Amino acid sequence: MKLRIEKLIERAIQAAKEKDLIAASQLSEIQVEEPKNDDHGDYSTNIALTSASILKMPPRRIAENLVSHMDTCDGLIQDITIAGPGFINFKINPSAWANQLSQIHDLKDRYGSSTIGQGIKVLLEFVSANPTGPLHVGHGRGAAIGDSLSRILSFCGYDVEKEYYINDTGRQIKTLGQSVYLRYRELCGEKIIFPEDCYQGNYIKDIAIEEKEKNNNNLLDMQEDHAVLQFGKTAALDILNTIKSDLLTFDVQFDTWFSEQSLYDSDSVNQVIEQLKSSGIIFEKDNAWWFRSSDFGDEKDRVVIRQNGQTTYFASDIAYHINKYKRGFNMIIDIWGADHHGYIQRLSASIEASGYNRSNFHIILVQFVNLLRHGEPVAMSTRSGEFVTLNEVIQEVGTDAARFIFLTRHHDSPLDFDLEVAKMKSNENPVYYVQYVHARVASIIRNAHSMNIPIGSYEESCFSNLIEPEEIHLLKCMGRFPEIVEKCAVLLEPHRLVYYLMDLASYFHAYYNKHRVISEDISLTQSRICLVEAVKIIIKNGLSLLGVSSPESM
């Protein structure tokens, strides 16, 4: 509805310009809102007020000029009025709500979808945790955001591929191998002073125990460098398999698992470095090789080859992102932890320096999760290895609750996650609050069937029964769903869908608590079942885009 009214206002502005009633080439942004007071109509715009300073005209006069060039938008608008200093209010024709309900019922699981993506190829990389330890709750938040965003973009016509980048080479894998090797030697009876810079968690001991069971003491005869290398590869593979299993439990699947090591095996890193050397973008200084990132907006130049001849992580990241573009993706989205903030400019610089459009490269930074129990912080220390894993959270609260709550805040805001709230079967638990709407409507439909009330095929005349304020509020809210989904896709912000579903649930609960859906009046009953069935469709579609189930009973 709002989008159609915005188009109506755009046409009125253009018509007023053509008749020289409006002189400015550009007015302020069109904003259409739902008035808090129902007496002010169904929708309202303040375009006349916000454009007064641009046009040097009284806002009411601007409003009059615009309204005089507005039509009923093919029967959508019943009445247009000017209020106060220049607000333009719109009253929707009741028959328009019937058309909206019919559209929801006709499209069902496609309601809210669009073609705005136009088949643009998107590579969405997220989680990408180093295979040096299990996933923690912070990774879970990134996984929920990435997977939900993938679903939303696909729903809006984008061609999305999900990718996990495996950091399976370099110093952290060597440290992992050293950590497991030392624990293995402990199990073989040696007295070891375990270094602080090694991985401390109990999972390291568990991997060492598995190696001891498979190999007894035989690996002690290996040269230490070879042993560390072997332990590192074995442990990284073991941890990666655990990560894959945890993500599968979290209903997150990737199309591609891309190995950092493969960039070295294919000589891609060296080839990219040589290309950038030949163009002068990588230069030598102080016996090291530097990338001229300061020429492309970064605060300083960055090392890609150290004095000892070893490449940095930045070097392989440049090669990896060039590889993404070479694979034909038009839009690249990376989801990172907030601690990677300082990395944005240098990587964006490398994309531009390599001849690609940095405006097609998007980075989403995910802030930390504060894990609580009854409002009190749950102690977590990654340094000591004592942290709550994603799998532990899933086992305690379930996938649905975890995914939904991870999405209840904008990705750039810290998130408080209370484990006890997530387990509640009450309105305090946001996922329960929304899922219960779906279950409640399913129960209503089952009751209607048991009473032999004819539903599923509705006469147009029955829509005229939907006149209560709470019914109109529900209809308005349902009409916003396609717009919300589109905004989530364009702004890359899936949390907006959570806010919307909470609003829709609130309107439904207010309606259900005040009005009987099933009554002796069969015509009214059919109308109201049609209404709540449409709510059920949207709840299911919205939850599906978040990767959350829609239970038929609770």
C-alpha cells in the first residue's frame, strides 16, 4: 500500500512541475507513514512541510497543489484530505484490503517475494572461523545473520552462493599442531610446561587423546617439525568436521568450503603479487614488499611479504577476493566479527587497486554477544579455553530460539542473550511470542474444520465484514511485509524482519484477545478465518526467511 501511495505522490509532483505549480527540480524525500490516530486516515505524508524551505512556499499551498493532481490510484484511495499546516492524509478504500488478502492467499509461500535482485550473482561469505577451536556464540550470531540474509536475498531474486573460507594454513595451524603435540607428549608420560600462547581448551586434550588411542606412543619418534605439521593438519580437519556438524544442527549449509591453502597450491597468491608488482601497486621497502593501500583510502601502506620472505594473511586475502570476482560474482558480501574493523579499508583498497568496483563489496561487522543467565553474565574466557560453544547453546535452548534471538538486534549493536529467557514458554521469549501466532491460527483452522465451517474459498462480499479497528491494523501490518523484506535485502539488515514479525504478532494478539474468530455468524467467521489465515501465511514466510520453524501446535 505504502509503495503505491508513494508512486501516487511522485506522479502528483511531476504533474505539478509540468504546470509550473512547483518550481524546484528536486523536493525532499517522500515519506509515507501510518498516523497514530486513526481519525487522520490510514496513511499520511509530510512532503509539503519538508519541502517548504526548498520551494519557498507555505506548506499548505504545496499540499493543495499536490492533492489537486492526485487520482484515486485505480480505486485504492477512498479520500484524500489536508490536515493542519500541510499534512496529506489518505483513506484507503475498504475493497483494497480485500484485494490484498486475495493476493496473500493466492501467492502463499511466495507472498513478499520480488525480482529486485534481477538475478545478480552474490557471493556471501560468513562464519569462516579458523579451524582451531569449536564455534562460540559470536560465530552463531554471524551464522544466523549470514544464512538469513542469504534466504532473504534469494527470496528477492538474487542468485546467492554461500561460502565458508577455511584458514587452513599459516601460523595458527602451526600453533594448533604444537598444542596437540604437547598434549600428546603429556599423555605419553612426559612432563610438559604448556606455553601460554598455545590453545588452552579441553578440546585440544580430547584430540590428543584420540591421537594417543590411534597411534599409542609411536609418534614420539617423529621429528618435532614433522609431528607438529601432522598434528596441525589432523586437528584442523577434526575441528572443521565438528564445525560443519554444528552448523548443520544450526540449519546452516554452505555451497562452497574454500581452502586458503588452495590459493597457495594453485600459485594464485604469487601470481596476484607479481601482477601488482608489475603495476607498481606493490613495492619494495626495508627488505619487505608493501601494498600501496594509502593510495586507495587506507591510513597507511600494508606489508604483503615480510622480510623473511613469508607472505602475510593480507596477501592471501587479496588473492581470495580477486578469485571471487573472477568466478563471476557481481556482488561480494563478507560478514566479519567486530574485531576486524581495522581490516575494512585495506581490503577495499586491494579490490579497487585490482580493477574491481569496491561499491559492489560489502562488509557486515557483527558485534559481540553477551551471554546471560537470569540476567547475570555467563563467564567466558577464550584465552583460558573455557567458553560456551554454539553447540552447547543449541542443545540448551534449541535452534529456533538461538537463531531468532541472534537476529533481534542490528548486527552493529551488542546483543544480550539470556539463556533462561530463550527457554521460556511465555511472551517474554520473542520467538515463542511469534511462533505462538502460527500455532494459534492452526488451532483455529482445526476447530473450524471440526465444526464443518466452510473455509478456503471466500466470496468477495465477506471481506466487507472486516471493519474493526484491530482488523484494519492487522491488514495494514500485513501489507507492509513485501516492503520490509525488500528493505532487508537492500540494506542487508535481516533484523528488520524480526522487528516486523514482533509487530505483526502484537497486532494479532490484540485482535485475538478482543474478538472471537469463530462465532455463530458464519459469514463473519469466514471473513475472520480468511484474515487470520493470511497472518499465518506471513508468519510462516517470515520465520522461514529467518531459518526458524513454524509449529502447528505449541
